[in-house]
Amino acid sequence: MAKIDLFDPKWIEMVFAGKNQEYGAYQLRKGTSRRNIVSLLILTAAVFLIGGYLAWKVIEEQRAKELAAYNAQIELSRLEEAAKKERKQEEQKPPPPPQEMKVPEERATQQFTAPEIKKDELVKEENMVKQMQDLDKDVAVGAKDQEGTNERIVPPTAVEAPPPPPPPAPEPVQEVKQEVTQKIFDVVEQQPSFPGGQGALLSWLSSNIHYPPVAEENGIQGKVVVSFVVEPDGSISNVAVVRGVDQSLDKEAVRVVKSMPKWNPGKQNGQAVRVKYNLPVTFKLQ
């Protein structure tokens, strides 16, 4: 029996021929095609609007990540520049002045000569030995008479020097560099790359992927997106499936990514850093 379209206009006219066409069923069936078209157009417009909104959100998130990475780079450059200026100022500081030595005033002395036997007429008055009662007990004895202070001479003392300047504060740049080394970047100035370039990467994947027999027997194929981190030494870590297809294909994609040789690391401000990388692995049956 041929398939009958109950909503075909010819069939509707045939069914309601000679009947009251003002009846509600006739009007409903007659306008079914138009309602279906309007509904389809509304559904298509809704799909386009929702799809456009989701695409816009993805683009905005990517831009936000790039802006955050750029701001981190600017902040790191500012800290490094401030540290350089501080080191330069420390180097340009003059050395501390030498300590001034305070020399006390010279002490007064009285001449004392060893007694020597001579005739009285040959002895000068200034060379005569003074009697003990004639000596000033507060004045020291010396080779000649000299004016000065009667206080005992003390060894020279250093003038109290100003306290040494406090040691310079530790440079925060090292901590920032350590933090940058541990941070995982999404976008850097020099992205990591496979040795030999993209062509060498595709060739290596095609040579080392083993199609899982289970997936091959069931005709399963598709593209598995694997995420991993390229370390500063080029090694691969944090391997994970971002978008999978089948359990067997996902496991094979993770295995082949973990077995990759070391990459050329990504760099930020000339320093090798950790960079996240997404790699699509395609499984296609011949």
C-alpha cells in the first residue's frame, strides 16, 4: 500500500469534499504545512543565536587568558626593572668615611736629667736636678720642660662612628622568577614546538599510533584532543584527554603523547617556562 500523507492538500480536499469546511479540523489540517515551516524557521534561528552566543563566550575567554598572560609579563618586567634600579643605586653609594681618631692633648712634662758630677762653676742652673719637694706631683717627668695638660695621657680613641646602614632588603625578583617557573602559561612569546616542526610531529604520530583492534573492528574513528604541559627542559607532563571519542582511542592517544620525545620548550622574556599545549590526535580507518 502506498504511503499516504494525511497532511497533503489534495488529500485534505478529497476528505472534506462536500462537507462543512468551516469545521475546525479542516482549518487545522490545511494550515499544518505553514505551521511546520514557521516552527522550523524559529528553531533554526534559535540554534544560530545559541551557537553564536557560545562561540562569543569561547572567544572572550581566550582573550581574557591572553590579557592575563600579557599583564603578568608586564608586571614581571616592572619588578625586574625596579630591582635593577635598586642594585644600581646600591652600587653608586659612596663608601663610608674613615673613622676620625681623637688624639688627646699633649701632657705637660718637667725636665729630668740623670745626675752627673761636675764642678759647681760648670753646672748651669737649668740643668740642676730639682729636689723632690720642688717637683710638681701632677706633672710628668720628661727630657725637657713642656707646657700641656696635667691629666694622664690615654691612648687615642676612635670617634663613635654612625651605625652601619641596614642590609638591603632581599630582591623580590627571585621569588617572582621562581613563581613564573612553576606557573603554567597558556600563551607565551615563543610557543613550544616539536623538534623538526609540525610536519615532523604529524609524521611521528602516524608512525607510532597503533589503532586499537576493538575500535577497528567496530568501525570507531574520530579525533581525540589531548592536553599536556611542556616543561622547561622539554619533557611532557600532565597528560589528559580534553575531548575523547572512545575509551580505547583515548588510551592510545594518551600513550602515544606520553612516549613523544622532548620538545623545544616555550619561552617568556627569554626564560624557559611551563606551557600548556592541546594536541588533536586523529584516528581514521582506511
